[in-house]
Amino acid sequence: MRNTVIVIFILMISVITGCNEKQQQLETMWYKGKSNYHEINNPKKIMEIKNIVDKIEWKGTEPKSLKNEPDFAFWIGRKSDNIRILHCDVWRLDSEHFGITKFGEEFDILNRYSIITQAQFNQILNVLGVQGS
């Protein structure tokens, strides 16, 4: 009986300490500024970016006039296989507007472009910790 109590106690301790282990992060986020790549491994920031992208009204495909390199890019990928779950390219259209595209494994290819305001772009930059452009 005493041995049974000891075994149960050890199992309880094992379960409790096992449940407190930090869960391995499955996603990472990158952004490309003017010339450098930066990685962010903060799950809260990754979720904030996903929420911002979800709130954008996606209207169709990008215009053919967006042929040049994007001014800014960010993406979220799985750490296990480096697949990009979400990739966004951003082009400055004028002083107050930006064109943004999104690609990834979960998105409709026909609704992948939108025009966002400077305020929306600044919100993305703030989450990423980038100085405004």
C-alpha cells in the first residue's frame, strides 16, 4: 500500500512538471527592410500580424503595374519545414496608400491584393518593431 502511494505521488509530480514545460514554438516570422532580413520569434507578435492581415479587405489580384521589387515584405513560416504560411509584399503607391499582396497555403489566389492606408501600414511596422517609412 505504501509503495502504491509513493508511485502515485511520483506520477503526479511527473505530470505536473511535464505540463509546465514551455510548448515549442511552431512558427517564426521574418521581414525584409531596405536591405536586411530580420527574424521575430514572438508568438504574440505573430498572432497580431495574422489578425491585422485578416482584417484587411482583400479585393482581387494585383495590378500588372506592380512589376518592381516590393518596398517591404514580411512572412510567417513553419519552423519544421520552412513552408511559408503567409507572405505579404508591400509597395508604396503614393504618400498615403500602399498596395499589399498576400500568398500562402491557406489563401484564395483570386483575392490576394488590397490597398491599405499609411495608418494600416504603420500598424504592421509597429508590431514588427520597425521604424516608420
